[in-house]
Amino acid sequence: MSMKPAESPRSDQQKYMSQDTVHPPNTVPAVTVPAERATTGQRVNNRGHRLIWRFGTLGWFTIDCATAMFSVLLASLISPHPSALYAVPLVPLCVAYSVLLSTLAHISGLHDPRYPRRVIDLIGRIALVVSTALILLTLELLLVHFMKIGRYVLFLTAFLSITSMVTARLIVWYFSSNFAQTICFLGEDRFCFEAAQFLDEHPLPFNITTALEYHSQDKREALCDWAISRDVDEIVYDPNSELVNEQSLLQCLDQAIKISSYPDFVESNYCMVPVEDIDAKWLFSAQLELAHPYYNGLKRLVDILAALAGMVLISPVMLVVMAAIKLESRGPIFYSQTRVGRFNRPFRIYKLRTMVLDAEKDGAQWAQQQDARITRIGNLLRRTRLDESPQFWNIFTGEMSLVGPRPERPEFVEMLQEQIPFYVQRHLVKPGLTGWAQINYPYGSSIEDAKNKLKFDLFYVKHASLSLDTPIVLRTIGAVMKGAR
């Protein structure tokens, strides 16, 4: 992300703050756009060209499918052995490889535009994804169809896939950075500084400017004129600021400048809700619909099937784990706790014991990193999330869902709702075995961590759907494979 240079050397905070900020006038002069400036239609087209390079999940899925098919086709054509495919049908092979590669790329986070742009990390993850996809495809062909692919085709496919996927992302990164949108923050000094700092800390390509310069200058130039002269694509305003003049924003909107409140801007670009910048009116305007008959019915069916499949598939591993728990330390294999469920109703959650007996003799407390109370087998269970596997029973009985905010203990809920606004509203949906916060935020054990996770939980409460549940489940698989907690 690029930042516009300051006119004079100043500290980071001074860069976005001004002591001369004044209220915009109630009467805004008529907008007069000089002839040399771009017309409204041209500005719309220019912004559209910049948005071309903002790929989401669907865009990256399409690109990866295309590169996978290209890699297989080219590898089969340039292979030194004509019989390299060994009678494997080429078209089904291309389709199977492209779907498998794209799915694994999504699981590894390669489709998330918010992921940090580090080339070495990118090459490593793509190499791992391509290798895993080819190994799984080869095993499936050998064990199910009794076919095999020649080693030349495999090596060429791997090389071409890695090269094309890395190249595609480097190209998109280059153009998205060089054709980044210009965002203007409009509000008090503190808001502008903190908003610009937030964008600086998150890896999306934006050029940042603020309206502090406009506030401190002669008001004979309208805000709309000022924004057009600086080629501003979007004005992000503080809904709680008195500096925001609706008439000025309407004139900007009439000139094809996008207008967004700060909470809506963060939500649409970062898939989270800034809880410190919303109020009850935001929740009311979100039009939360909790009675989705088709979604809730289908989700319940998926939960039952997933719970049954999970209990059956995990049972052989559970026998080994149960024996290991019993051998390492005295105490029960399972334990249960009271957690807060949907609409603040308490229920009993079941887990495999990962701590020593009487770990909470001094009262409830968050588990810490390198917690001395966690046993050796317990540490492994937590890293692989196998300790949560008994919760398939909670899912089967309807107390939990496969996807939703993680249920918290009543002692912590009582404390957190006093210190974090809208914390109770995360209980508007069923708690889940995994959730949007779990795949977007690391394991937390503090009030600040709970607040940051709430930002993702509220996003899920507002946007809960099968189209969001599916990537959450897929990304959770990737987190389990990495051993992330």
C-alpha cells in the first residue's frame, strides 16, 4: 500500500492530524469542474479499471482453474514421451486437477486478498499446494481407476502450475498496487489518524489521503471540487463526526465519488465489523434476519450429517487418544463445561481432557500459550483440535452447529459484556465447532483478543449463509493441517 508523501517532515500522527480543523460551512458553493479535469463518466471508467485488479475468492478460483488446465495440457503436449498419460483421459484429468488444485489453494488461504504479500511465503505455499494436489490425484488414479500418469507429465505439470500461479499473483499484485484506489477519510483528526493507521497495518492496496487539508484551507472550494482535484475514488466518513456535511457528500456522490461510512468500508473490504465504531443504530440497519427457513433447515441437515460422519470417522483415533490420556495422567478422559449458547441459553459442552486434574481449582481462567496445566498429549490434541471432537455430539443434539461463533463460558461472558460493546449479540446465532473468527484470528486469551474476535463474529452474524459456511469449513481444514489453534 502506498502513502502520499507529506509536505513537510512530521511524525506519523501529525501526518494525519491538524490543529486547524474547522467545521465545513452549511452552505456549499456550486460545483464547478475545470475543463481539463476528467468528466464524471471518465472518472467512473477509471475507477472501474482500478477495480478490475481487486480479485476475490471467485476470481482467484477461476484463475487457478485456468492455470491448472493450461499446465496439464501444455505438459502433455511437450512431454518427450507420447504415451506419458498412460491412457488417462485428458479432459477429465484437467477438470479433476483444476478443481482439486483450486480447492487446496483456497484451503491454504491463497484466495484471501487480505493475506500478507510476501513472495517467499507465496512460492512456498503454492509449491506445497501443487505437490499435495498432484499426490492426491495420482493416488486416486492408482487406487480407484488403476491408471497412472507419466513422471515427465507430473514434473512438467508441477513446474508449470507453480510458475503460472506465482506469475499470476505477482502480476495482480503489481497492477493492484499501481492502480490502487485513492481513499479519503473525512472526520475528526483522531478518526483520520486511526483509520489511516488501520489501513497501513492491513495488506490491501489503497492510496490514503484525508480531508484535513480541506478543513484547514479556504472554504471557497467545495469538498467535491477538492476531492475531484485529488482524484479521490471513495470518501470514507466518520458517522459520529460533526465535521461531516451531508450536502457536501451528496454533491460528491453526484460526481460519481463513492461514499461509505467507516464501519461499512471496513466490513466490505476486511470482512469484519469495527465494534468500537458502531452503535445500536448500525445493528438495527443491518436488518439481521434470524428466521431463515431454508438456510436454517438445510444447515441443520448438514449439521446432523456432519456430526454422524465425524463421530464415525474419528472413532478409531478416539480409542488411541483415550488410552493416551489415561496413561499420561490420572483423571477422567472427558470433561464438560457450561457454555453460553444461542440467545444466551446455557448448555454443557464436551471435550477431551487436555489439562491436569484440578487445573481450575483457583477458579476459571483463560488458557495461555505454554500453559503449565496442559499435558503433553493435551498440547497435541489442542494443536490438532482433536480435543473438540466430542462436540460432534453437541452438534447432533442441536445445541451447537458446525459453523458459528465459538461458545464462551458464562464467567467470561459476564465480564466481557461489561467491557466490550455488543458482545452479547454474538449469541444471536448458534455457537459452532469452528467459525469466521477462528480462521481469521489466532488463539486469544485476553479481553483485547475477545474484542478482535468479536469483530469477525459480528460479521458472521450479519452474513451467515452456506456460501460463507463452506469456505470457513475448508479453511478450518487448512488450519488443522498446519496445527494452528
